[in-house]
Amino acid sequence: MTADGYKALEDEINHLKVVERPGVIRMIEEARAHGDLSENAEYHAAKERQAFIEGRVVELEDKLSRADIIDISKLSGSTVKFGATVTLIDEDTDSKVKYQLVGDLEANAKKGRISISSPIARALIGKSKGDTVEVTAPGGARSYEILKVEFR
């Protein structure tokens, strides 16, 4: 994973521990004050939220403990590999797109960060500027030309 992806997961853990945990504890205390817990929907909802938060913290801490952080600023070259930011042009629509190839946990297509295991990324690996790639995606086959490969 990239250093940015690692930092984002650390930030999420911190938010869950510092903001979400105390908030759900207050919700549970308030719900307990209402009396009978067996039919108290607020209490059950708060306990479910607490279980989700604790599960997510454990999951993220496990993933971070096993993560390999790759410093993209030290990568270079002209071929597409993990961490590369690739500018493509869709040969059918002439629209340009820019993607950074990142780990599965940090992928966010809306922010232009695609998983290294996605169909587009798998098709791009090992290719260079000027190459054309065919991508078989759920929406159908697409053809892209690589305009630029950079590491930043």
C-alpha cells in the first residue's frame, strides 16, 4: 500500500477511537437511563453500532500490521507498475482519464485511485506510453491508449 493509503487507514482508526467510540458509549448510557433494555430499540441500535466500530478497529489494525508500505517517490521508470499514475485516452470516446494504481484497501475510483487487482490495472501492468490496452470490464470491452506514465 502507499504511504497515503496507510495514513488514511490510521486516520480512520483514530476517528473511530476518538470520536465514534465515546459517542456510542454516551448513546448506550442514555438508552440505559430509559429503563427496560429488552424492548429498548435505542439501546440495541447503539450496541450494534458499538460492535461495528470495535470490529472495524480490529480489522483495520490487523491490515495495517501486515501492510507493506511502498514509497512511490522512490519509484521510476517508463512502464506501468504499482504506484504509477497513468493518463489514458479512451479510444472510443476520446475522453481522458487519470488513474493511480494503489492497493485494494485504498482504492477509490471517484478520486482516480484504482486497485492493482482491478481489470484496468491488470491490463496496464507492464505497458508503456503509446501502448494500447484492451480492458474487459463489467460494462463491456474498452480500448485505451496510454498517454503518460508518472510516479509522484
